[in-house]
Amino acid sequence: MSMISGLKDTFLKNVRNMNGWTTSRKIVVFESDDWGAIRMPSKKDYDSLLAKGLPVDKSFYNINDSLESNEDVEALFNVLSKYKDKNGDPAKFTALSVVANPDFDKIRANGFTKYEYEDVSKTLERYGNSHNRVHQLWKEGVASGVYWSECHGREHVHVKRWMHAINDAGSESALSFEHEFYGLGGSDTLGPGRSFMPAFDIDSTEEIPAQALILKDGVEIFDRIFGYRPQYFVAPNSTVSTKLEPLLKEYGIDYIIGSRHQKEPLGNGKFTHNYRYLGKRNDSGQMYLARNCQFEHGQSKSQNYNECLKDIQIAFNWKKPAVIST
């Protein structure tokens, strides 16, 4: 990073922290998306897809992201439990969780005519002994104070787009389906720059009622799996229509997060941007929250350890909590 670009980056980080709620407390929050989602099923599937010519190596997430295992969760909890604040409380991850994944067997059995899903407890069961204690570990993490889950929707896939794409026999999307993988953006059946990952993106406003039902379903499954109702919603890929916010309020969601210039789909490939900041409220009385620190060291040189510490210091300088996206 050049000196000029570094100064510009620092300036923008300060600007992003100027507005909104303030506190003299030095609060650090870790937020982590996509828990419960399968993304890349296995290294074997990754290698096979790559050998067949699919560009799965072009995405950081396809290379690194898979359903959390017993070992993954235990390793994270061991690290978090080592570090305490002044009150003796451990570090905690807020996991934004999807609660379902496509049921590939049922979709295949019905001839790709109807979308079917399984809740995440069934997905974990299918993955076998390496994942058979994850559900219990989540509960233990909540009890010990190192873990808390909130709502990331039902599944991390745009159902309508994906179902249309996998019906194109011989396409990259159909081939990916055979490996139980849906995370390939810009595929031959979808088009450059588009993706299946933003579950609440819209190609038409006519999709919104169906998405409302998906959200309601997701909240109910969440309650069943985690034993409490979520209060906080983060849309997959931070893309969602504001028309869904009053419905989220009905479902018990009081807090919503997104980027400061929230990308809102309008349909037909058009978008608008809504300015958000920490503590701003919408017409339904829900509060917007904001992340202001980044730590994803394998994804970008600008999201490494030292840069994250700078983000935290800037947040504290403006009397903001340091909300770390990781």
C-alpha cells in the first residue's frame, strides 16, 4: 500500500466512525458470518471440481470455507476461553448462522422440480463423526460465554436463481450440484458478476413475499435449534430489501446490520444504497448496527493483524465499540 493510499484508507476509516452511538467503554465484538453453511463440502470435492475446469480456486471462500467440525469449534472455543476481560469474562464470538442447507438428495429425487432443504442439525448428522458434536458444542459455548448465535437467514443460497440454474443439464451449476456445492458465482448459467450466495437479492419485487416466508421459516428453525429467538439479523452478502424489515420486526428481530452504504436490490439488476450508522433506527424502530474492523488475514493484505489493531484504535478514538468482522 502506497503512502497516499494508506492515508486515504485511514481518512475513510475515521469518517466511517464519526456518526452514531458512542461509549467511553472499550468494547470489542467479534462477528463471524456463514456458520452452518456447507459452502465447499470437502477438499476432495474442491480438487475434483478444479480438475473438471470449474474456477473454484478464484474465491477465497471456496478455498477455505466449509461446515464447521467438532475440531474447528473446540479449537476456537479453547482460544476464546484463554482470554478474559477485566470482569473475568471470556472472549466471545457472535456467530451469524444459517439454519438450513439444500437437501440435494430430495431435489435430485424430485427431478429438480422443487426446492427442498434440511435443517443444519440434519446436515451435521450427514457429515458423520467429525461433526456429530457440533450442535452440543454450540450449546456448551453459549453456557460458558464464548459463543452466541444470531440470524443469518435460512440458507445461504438464492433459491429461485439456483433452482433455475441447476436445471440446465451439463452446465457448471449442474456439475457443481453433483458435488453438493452451490457457491460458484459467475457460472455459465448465471452470468458474470452474479452469484447464488446473496439469498435475499431480488431479480423482481415479486420475489419478496416468498422471501418473507423463507425468513419466517428461518427464524422458527433457529428457535428450534438454538432454544431462543434471534434478535439480530445479518443478510447473506449484506443484500436485502428494506421491504422485509417490518416483517423481521414481527418475527422478533430488533437489530439489523449491513454496510454503511447498504446495497438494496430493487429488481431488474438495479440497486440503491442506504446510508447506515451505529444506532440509527428505521421506521419500524429497529436499530442498525455496523462493523468497523476487519480481520480476514488470508483474504486480503489489508485485513491482517496489524491493520485490525489500527481499526480498533480508530474505533476507540471515536468512542465506538470495535466490531470485528472475521
